[in-house]
Amino acid sequence: MSIADIAADPHYRERGTIVTVDDIEYGELPMAAPFPKMSATPGTIRTLGPGLGEHTDEILAQLLHLDDSELVGLRADGVI
């Protein structure tokens, strides 16, 4: 089976192998559920990860010690 077949297969969904998660940009997306399935401590999908560039300012400020004016300059120059 292809991944498209697996994502559409009702058997996989009934077993909880494929779950649907909401994405701000794309809407509902099918994806693999956490594995293995544990009855006492079931896994969950808390986030799909940050958006592109979502933490750029925070990382540059913390790692490179850039201040707001430097970030504005880099953004104006098209670096970030």
C-alpha cells in the first residue's frame, strides 16, 4: 500500500494508527499516531512544530546576543 492508501484506509483509522490533526496553515492533516500505543500512558500529538521563522528573533537574540535594532537591520537587508 502507498502512504495515500494507508491514510485513507478505514482499518488504520479505526485502530488509531492514523489520526487527524489541525494545522493553522493547511487545516486537517492525517498523520501517523504515536507508537507504540500504551494503555496507561498514551502518546499524544501536542504540536506539529513551529512555523517557518517563528523563533528566528528569539534564537538570534539568545545565541548571537543581537538586539532589536540589529534584528530590524537584518530584516530590512533581507538577511532574515
